[in-house]
Amino acid sequence: MADHDQDSRTERASEKRLREAREKGDSPRSRDFSAAVVTLAGVATLVSMRHGLGERVAAILHDGLSIRRAALYDSDALGAALVSGGSEALWLLAPIFVVALVATLAAPLATGGIHFSGKALGFKGSRLDPLAGIGRMFSMRSAIELAKALLKVAVIAIAAGVVLRNGFPALVSLSTAPLRSAASSALDLAGLAALALAAALAGIGMVDLPYQIWDWHKRQRMTREELKQEYRESEGSPEVKGKVRQMQAQIARRRMMADVPTADVIVTNPTHFAVALKYDDRTHRAPVVVAKGVDHVAAQIREIARKSKVTLLEAPPLARALYRTTEIGAEIPSALYVAVAQVLAYVFQLRRAAEGLGPDPEKPTPDVDPSLSDPKTR
């Protein structure tokens, strides 16, 4: 069942999925890489301190072995000697401990940083399920981890064998060497052994790190249904988005229809197109389209214009050109200035004639570039 479920997860995990996994405490980690970093940091510190460290270790050993005979029967004196020697040893090793601690905190940065999550400490009943535990024991992941463990043991054993074989004569000769020389030589041998161990761990860690990152991303893969569900949750379902767009269009249409009574003239096709124009030289440099529409919407614009006593003018080429070139709320293009000026002059003359201040004007026939009214003629 688990293998079948993993096979169905063919899609790359989304950023949201990866972020949620990290928040739950599930992030790529390589214990081998971390161990290699800590070991290398400790070994580097040990090697850099080996000269002064040898002398101080020899001094601690000398003081520890140079106890007066009477002090051997005094528990207070022995306790004080033990505390003194232990304190000196701790201060001596403190730099190594500090560097190792810093390396321990810095190693996770290579695999995505340090993430603290209380969810990882929470109780999960599935961890107590014996069947699930048996399944994990015989899974492909467990087999890979077992192979890695055996490989690590083999690599470390080979490294330790090489170090012991090459350093065995020097190790045997320490029993006959002077104390300070023996302490210094022992530290050199310990540093060499630790360096070999660190190199072996580093090799394993450099292989394990990219594998752990790849394996983590593989475990976070999603099915297509999960991707669709996440998209619906984050972006909204297509049905809801369609309804929102429909409501927005209705609100915009109502707002547009409310501006029709404020127009100076409605230019029509006469039945398919209707464009409402308004000109106010105090706020705009050119006439503005306050409403436009085709077919049913155009019919509504004409009906509102008649009820509001807004002038309607049939000028098919101009109506089509205005509809195609100008958005609602925008000024007309300069190519239509002359044609629209003829229309507005006609409208203003009509108003004067209605007030008895002049004769009825002659209906204009605006001249419009065919490429503006009909793009196919371009």
C-alpha cells in the first residue's frame, strides 16, 4: 500500500507543501554529514593546538602522579587533586568543545537551515502501531539505511586499520619515551587517527547529503489530486472565480449605465453599437467615453439616453471606431478629434435651436479613417 501510494505521487511538491513539512519538523537531514562537519572541526582545533596541548597534558599527568605518600591516605587531599586535574583538563579541552558545538549548529544550514517545531514532539498514535513498524523495518528505505550503515562500518574500519598499522611502532615506543615526549607523540597519533576518521566520515557525508535532499523531495511529492485541491484552496475554485468575475462585470455595467445620463451625445451604429461621449474642458483635454456596448447593452444605453433626453446620433463608422479604439473612462484618440468635434458642435447647435437661439443644424456626416472603424481594412 505504501509503495503504491508513493508511486502515485508523481508531481513535484509545491512551495506550500515544502513549507508545511518544515513547520512539522520534517526537513532534509544528513547525520553523516553533520558528524563529518563536527569531527573535522574538532580535529582541526586539536591539530592546531597540539604543540601547547602536549605540554599541558604532560603537566597534568605529572601533577596527578606526583602526589605525596601522606596525601594518599587523606580523602580531602585526593579530592582536591582530582578536582584540580579535572578543571585543568576541562579548560584545556574547552576550545575543542566550543568549536564542536558551533559546528553542530552550523551543519544543518547546509540542508536548509535550523527549524524548531513543537509538532515534531507531539504524540502520534501511528508510532505505536506494530504493523506500521514492521512495514517500516522491511521497507526499501530501511534496506538503504542498512546498506549505508554497513558501508560506513567498512569505511571506518579500513581507515582505522590503516592508521593502526602505520602508527603501531610509534604507539609501542611510547612506553619507553620520556613523559613530555610521549604525551606529545600520543597527541600526534590521536590527531592522525581522528583526521583519518574525519576524512572517512567526510567522504560518506558528501555522498549522503545530496541523497538525503533528493530523498526528502521525493517523499514530499504530491498526487495530481492533491495539487488540484491545493490550487482550489489557495486560488479558489473556477466556479467561484467565475461568479466573482460575473458579479464584478455586473457592478461595472451598473456603474457605466449610471453615467449614461451625464453624456452629451450617444453615437450609434444604429442598432449594434452605442458609445456615450462627454466633454468637459475643465477636467479633460478631449471628450471621454463614459459608456459603450454592443447589441443588448447598446440597446440599454439607447433606452436610458431616450429617458434622460440625451441626444442620439447615427454615425456607424464613428460608433465602431470609438468602440474599438477607446476604453471606458479614457479620452478619445487624436485621430478622431475632428469627427467627434463635428458631432459635439451639432449637439450644441441642437441645444441652442431648442432654446430658440438659432436654426436647426444640419446633421453631420463625420469622416472616419476606415482602419479605425474596421480593423480588417488595415
